[in-house]
Amino acid sequence: LPKFALPIDPAGSALFTGTVAVSCADGFDYTIAGRANARGLGYTNGRLKIHNADANADLLWTPGLVTLRGITATALGSKITGRAELVRSRGFHFDGRFEGLDVRVAANVLTERPIAWSGTLAGTIRADAVLGQRRAKVETTSVLSPAPGGPPLQGQDERT
């Protein structure tokens, strides 16, 4: 049997409440629809270490497509909302927003060196990836706001 090395921690719990419909009238067809709730999740990939994350979403799973709508998640002290799709078990797409991400926490993903500034990040995020490949495309527009606890860092990313 093949082994998969996933960076997902064996932690947390999940609950799904919904319906499963199966049809064999014109071949095999199915629909799984409902609400998924997960708590205490973990993820590790290089310097990115997420512990005790929570997520909720409406799930619709049909042959070739898994859709998560109304995603609400908390991770790294921030809130993430949005929508995700997994097409044919390979093509992943996410569109969403994030808010309340401490700039020091975000910088810690990139470097061990502490930064002197404080602030919070909020904005939009769009991600596309193909499962099994080591590349992903991530686009974000972020706004920095001052926060207590150090010299303020603020600004806005404006791309044309």
C-alpha cells in the first residue's frame, strides 16, 4: 500500500451532519451534503506551525467536485472566511478573506528573528494548487493596521 506523508497533525476532532444520497439508476452517482465542523486541528509545513485551529463550512460532494461554502476558520489568532473547491481530487482553489493576523506571527513563518514592529494584517487571499505538486499560486491584498505592544507598522499594498 502507498504511504502518504501529510503535514497534518493527528489532533483534533470533526463532526459532519448532513445527508448522503446514492443512485444506481444510470450508473453510480452520489451526493453528500451538510455541515462540517472541526476543532483542535493542526498543520505543520516548514516554519508554518498551526495548532488548535477550528473550521466550519457547508459541504457539497458530488462525483468530481467537493465544494466548501461559508468557510469560517480560526488559526494563528486570525479569522479566515471564504469558499474552496476541489475538482477531480486534484485541482484546489480557495477565495477568501482574513483578519486579525498579528504581523509578528506572520513574520515568524518566514524567519526566526523577532521583529520590533507590531500591527495586524487583514485582506483577501486567493490560492490555486494541484494536489501532489509542490507548487501553488497565492495572491493576497493586505492592509496593515497599528496594534499595541511596540512601534506601529502600518501601510497598504496597492498594485496596479
